[in-house]
Amino acid sequence: MKAADHPALKLFSELLAVPSPPGREERVAEIVRTHLSGMGYEHETDPAGNVLVRIDGADPEAPLAVLGAHMDEIAMVVVRIEPDGSLRMTNSGGLIPFKMGEGPVTIVGDGDATVTGVLSMGSTHAKGAADRSPGWDDVKVITGLAPDELSARGVRVGSSAVPVREGRGPFVLGDDADPLLAAWTFDDRMGVVGLLRLLERMKADGITPPRPLIVAFTVHEEGGCHGAKVLCHREMPEIFVAVDGCPIPPGCPLEIDGRPGTWSKDADTNYDQRLVVQICEAARAALTEMQVAVYTGAASDAGRVYAVGGAPRVAFIGHVRENSHGYEVARLSVFDNVLETLVEFVRII
């Protein structure tokens, strides 16, 4: 099979085609619901905007487990509209200006409206420009529209912006036998892809988990993990597992070699070590190996859920990636290995 025909890429490309900043995940949510209905799953959307699939367990009295992937992406948010119609921005999630560079962005207005602008960082024809790393006070989005025209198109203080579709990818790189995949953030559309593919496999193979299971597509992970918190406070699961990605900060021993990753600790939380062991066992049953990571400057839905008492046991499964919160790169094979690990994990969870 050619890399371009990989089953995850068509779905990933479909999800990349629409903006999904925190608080405006409805476009991705609609794609998710369409695929769930096509697979024959009943689903619900809760008041927060989380999309949920409930799956009966072999033991209906066993405590609930949740597998969750968030639908939102890192973004910018308008903090001020200048008289010339340019927009002053701040981050939503972990976005840093240099990760985006100068270029076109989609501004998500109210309703279905969008406006194209250009993220701009000013002239380099200035002393010391080469040594300057721009912060949010140094950048603006040029729109070419007057403030009243922006208002008529639904753009206001609080509107979000993300890179335009044309520059997002995905792109397949390197050796066709074991290629790399690159895109403007896998975070966390590839987690969404992983859970949709898991549900497809569970339906095709007739897999029933030992305990009741919710497969959740959550909102607003970037900047607070709010959708997962709301979900867990309402449903009170015993186990919450985030399906997301594993960045490689300096000194972290992870490699983009096709093996997936699991978190043992993040900036705030020690994850459930019994679940870490089970995840490693599931990876071996899937004929791969789990890389285990400890982070001092990262957080996930799982850690934040645990921190607020949303679930007593939390864990993490995901792909390993370079260039977090930017143009990310991973081994294409890792997405299949994440899927196969999830399949084995739901058999034993």
C-alpha cells in the first residue's frame, strides 16, 4: 500500500480541512458525528460540546472507563481591533508566535463566517532584528478590512484564528518503506483519528470491553482541559485515558521510530502505574513496544482530570512526535501501532 493511501490519512486530511480552535470545535464535531453514524454507532453531544459513544461492558456493574481525544487545536485569540482593522492577538493553548511564522490565517467569526488575514511580525530592517524573538505584543494580523466590516463578518474581540488549510498538510516524507508524516499539529486530530479507527475495529471484530466504556471526543483541552473535566465530573469514571501525542523536549529519550508512547508523569501528576504496566502489556500484544515518558513541562486531559478529582486512575496512550505545537513530524507507522495498542488495551482495561 502506498503511504498516500494509508487509511488514517484520508480521515486526518478531512479533519485538517476545518478550523477547530478552543470553544469552536463544532466543525470537527460534525465530522466525527457523521463518521460515527456511518459506522452504526449511537452517539450524543453533551452541553459542553463533547461527543460521546457509550459501549456496554461484559460486566455492566464494573466501574466505568473513558478513552478521550480532544477536538480542539492551538490557536490565537483577538484581544484588540485596531482602527486600521488589524488584529492584536494572544495565544489559546501553547502556541508561540515563532512556531507559526508569518503567513495566512483563518479568523473564525461568529456563526459560519471566516475571514482570511496575514500574521505579521514587522520589518527586519531594524538594528538587532536578527536577535529578537517576537512575543504576542510584537505581532498582528493584517485583515485589509475596516473594523465595521470585520464586525459585519462576525469578527470581534474573542474571535480565534488558526493557519489556513492550504499550509496544514499532511505531507509524507522520506523512504516509502517506512515514511515520516508531517502536518501542522497532529494535536489532537490524530487522537480523534485513532479513536474513530478503534471504534471501527471494535464493530468489525465484535470486541466487548470487560467494563462499560465511553469513547469521548472532547472540547477545549488547549488551555485548561475543560471538556474532559466536565465529562468526568458528570460520569464519574474509575479510569480516564487520554489519547494524544508525546512531544520530545530536550533530554527526553523518546524516538520517532514507530513505537507509541505513554506518560508516567507530567508537570503536575504521577499517572496510575498499574495502567502504565497494562498499556505496555497491550503494546507487546500488538507486536510493538511502548516508550515511557516523564515530563516536567507538559500536561494532558488525563493529568488535569486527576488533579481536579475527576477520576482516581488516569493514563495516556499516543504517538511520539517532533516539533510539538508547530509543524509536527511522526513516523507514519506509529499511528497503526497506537491503534493496535488501543485494540488490545480495550480487551483488558
